[in-house]
Amino acid sequence: MPIHQASHISVILYEIVLADSIARFRRQEGYDVFFQTGTDEHGQKIELKAEEAGITPKNLLIMFQQKSREYGIL
């Protein structure tokens, strides 16, 4: 995902659909699976972009999450 954009379809296809498929498969095998997705405020790209914007990495990700909700992704 480009660091300046909110989540887009490739994020959904890779992170959510693939992870959900693996979780479902493991459940069928009898494993107790906890399915969770999230954001990574600890990456260097996030840190640098937040610094450029003059905000904290956490606030940058909150902004991305809000945009994703506006687009109906989250």
C-alpha cells in the first residue's frame, strides 16, 4: 500500500481474504483460531510519513482508518 493512501482493494485481497481463508482452513483442521487484522504503527515508512505530516504515527494510522471507513473498507 502506498504510504500516502488509505487501504485499497489489494490490501483487502491480500490481508483480509487470504488471512480469512487460512483461518477457516485451520478451523476445519480443529485448531482454535483467533482472526485479527490491524495496522502497523511501528514501521519506518509510517514513522517517516508521520514526521513529514507533523503528527504521530498513531494519529497518521487513525487518519488512514477513518478514510478506510469512509470508503466502506473497514
